[in-house]
Amino acid sequence: MFNPHLVMGVFYLSLAAAATLGAGLISAGLLPAFAGLRWLRVHFITLGILTQVLFAALPWLTARQVGQPRPRIRWDVWLIYNAGLIALLVGIPLVNTAMMIAGGTLVFVAVLVLIWQVQGLARAGSARCAISSRFYGAGLLYLLLGVFLGTGLWLDWASWLHLPAPKEVHVHSNLWGFGSLVLGGLLLDLRTRLAPASSAMRAKWPAVAFLLMVIGALGLVLGPWLEIRILDAGGVAIHTVGTLVLLVGVARGLRAAGRLRTPGSLQLLTPYAWQMVAVLMAPVVVFAAGTAAAGAIAGEGSLILTYGWLLGFAFALLPYLLEARLYPGREPELGGTWISLGAGHLGTVLYTASLFLVDYRGLLQTVAFMLWTLALLPILARSWRALGAATSRLEALDRQPATSAPAREGGGVKES
């Protein structure tokens, strides 16, 4: 069965591939007229892919946890969210105040409706929600904060909110709050699906990881908001410990099930290495302020998390969810190939190196964007193949009544 959010996720994955290829050409000096669209590429991945996947998966996963039938597709939510997203993607590059307010408001409303829908499913169910639902709920609250702050970046909301670093708070809320918690919940649900018999993680460890990650994300948001850097530093340390607890438990479960060394499982877990790299680079920004490396990390370092971590995780997740929805009788496999895994990580290595090697920055970033584009191709091919096969099945079903209609009109089949 088609889910429109997953279809849009594949669409924005295609846009991300085109934008990434364009970024490589821009770095090579071949498309200078299209420079300055970095945040557009980031939002293709965060709001275009990751959030679309969440809108598709969260009601379905919640219904399955509490013993409810699969919920119907909410076309109103799909329309509200995608209308808001388009308004944001058009309004941000144009710095169009009206479009940014309209887009941010629509996305905010769509997320509120999603929260209301999921809570309704949980209340109507006969079983308790899994602990992953806590990750989703907290992540969505951080997303609401991120959307609110992001909408106001160009609208001077920072002054009456007393925000000295509004962009930093917005990014921290979206990446460390929304992105990290939602992906953590998906990791737990995927572990349950892929390794159901495993007892590698006791029930208390996901709860410990959740508590640490929520507190850590709160510190990362409040630190730059209140200009108390100890909150920032403590938040990232606590968040990192919680993430490691979660990753170790999930990895043990997959290893016990014999699934750890597959390209899909590695595509799911190894992108978190780039979250750790970002944590290790944070002291450079603080203690080497004013240097070229610190300025590059503060200005362009978010792409390490966006491409290395979030997009790498999406490589494993999007094809899996597509096949789970389109082929309900077949066990889906995690996305990811050795090409996507190797090219994606090598691209992020080169991009990270470019932040420190100023003389080679243009060359390294050109190659990095080209490698990221190469990594996207197998995932795009598999996703579009799944959609194409499902479309062909629907077309075949649609043709069946037409071929049998003349027999019915002729008075039925003649018996011998």
C-alpha cells in the first residue's frame, strides 16, 4: 500500500542527490550562480526525508505496538505538511517573510496533528506503548521548538525571546533533540523487528539512554540560549553517553541475531561515528576561536552531521520502510550497499578534512560532494524500483476488470 509521505521521502531524496551533485559542481567553480544554497540542501534531508519518513512510520509503529489495526492515511496532514515545507523551501532562499511564516505555521500544525494522532492510537490500544514511543514524543517536541525558532530566524524573534544565538539553538534543537531522539526510537523498533529473540539489551537500558539523551539535548538547547556554556558542554557529554548506551545495546542485539555485519546493519549504525566526530570537534570551536578551522567548523561543520549521520541513517531506513509498506507479506531488508556505505563515509572523511586543510578545501569538498552523490545512487535506484514495482501491480489490477467486462456483457461464458 502506498504511503504518500514515503513517496515524498523518495522525491526529496532525489532532490538531495541533484542538490549534492550541484554542490560538487559549485565547489569546482562550474556553477557559481547556484552558490549559497547550503541550507536548502540541509532541509531537503532533515525536513524533506527524515520528517517525511517519521510521518509515515510513527502512526504505523504505534498502532502495531498497542495492538491496533494499521491507521488510515491522513491526507490532510500530508497536504498541510508538504504545503508548509514547499513554502519554507521557497521562502528561505528568497527571505520572503510571509512565505516563511506561512510555511513554518503549516509545518508546526502538521506536527501537532501527528502528536494528537499518535496519542489517540496509544490511548485506544489494548497494550502499552514500547519505550521507543518516549523517544518519538520527546523528539517531536524538540521539532516543534526547532520549527518555531527556525521560522523566526529572519523575523527578529530573537530579540523578544532573548536569544543571543538563535541559529545555534535552532540547529541544536533539530539535530540533537529531534534527529537524535527520533533516530534512537527507530533504532529500538528496528532492533525489535530484526532481532526479536535477542536479550542483549535489558529493559532498563533503553530507559537510561532515553533519560540521558533528553537531558543532554536540553543542555545543548539551553546552553546557547542562556549563554551558560557549562550547560552546553555538560549536555553534549551526557547526550553522548546516552547515545553510546543505546548503540551498544542495539549492536549486541543485531550481533546475537547474526545481522551485525551486513551492509544494511552497518549502514544503520556506523553513521553515528560522525556524531562522535562532531562532539570531538566542538572544543576546537571553543578553545581555538578566531582560527580558520574554528570558523569553518562553526559555519560549515553541520554538513558532517547532515550527510554523514542523518543521510547515512536514511540510507538504511527509507528502503526498509518502503518495502515493509509495499510488500506486507515479505520480510524487508535494511537499505545500504557496500558502495553507499564506503562512498558515504569516504565523502564525509574528505569533507571533514577540508575544514582543516584550507589550501585544499575546494578540491576536497568537490570530491566529497561527488562521493556523496555516488552513495545516493544505489539507494535511489532501490527506492524507485520498489515504487515502480508497486505501481505496476496496481496497473495490472486496474486492467483486470476491463478485460473481463466483455464476457459479462455478452451474457456470460458458454458452457460445453
